[in-house]
Amino acid sequence: MSSMSESPVPDGTADWLFSRLPDEVIDSFSPEQRAALYHAAKSPTWRRYPVNIRLSIPALTHRYFLTVVSGRERRNPDRIHRERAVNPIGTFGNMLFLMGVGALFYVMAVLALLAAASIVEF
């Protein structure tokens, strides 16, 4: 197999891409083509956002993930429109999630009020 140490970009951000390609294809790339592939497939820059929460939640037989990323919008309007068409907000799963978060918020608020009422006598 071709050595990734020969790669013009040593940070390893796109090693997964090269691991999926046949050796003869990798060997046919020039150093410039390898650099272009690494640049195109490098990891997203999510780690630079001020809020970046990633959780893996175990369930009975599966694990689920939750990612919350927040910060200044950096995408251009065309990309936002394309992504909204592919990933609409109004899906059943999204609505179920939002209702669950809302219910959790209200339960926490009621518990906080009950705790405050038991501490402070009127």
C-alpha cells in the first residue's frame, strides 16, 4: 500500500479518503493532485466555533449522537438555501426533538419552582 508519509499534507485530515482508494489509483496521483485531494477532503472547521458540544448518548441497543454548533454565520446565502432544501427543519424527527427539549425545559422549571417554594415559606 502507498505510504501516507509521502503525502504533501502530513496532518492526516483526509487519510480516510486515501484508505478507500486502490493503491494503483493513489500511486497515479501527482504530489499536486494529492495536495488538492487533502485540501478538498480536510476536516470541517467546526472546532473554531464558540459553542461546540458533541455528545454520544447510549440507548438500549444503539448509540445516538447530538451535536450543537453555534457561532457567527460564515456560509454564503446560496449554500444556506441549498442546505435548507436538503435538510429541512420541519421533519418529524426534528419536531419530536424540539418537543422533547421543550418538555424537559418545562419539567426543570416546575422542579425549580417546587424547590424554591419548599425553601421559601410564604
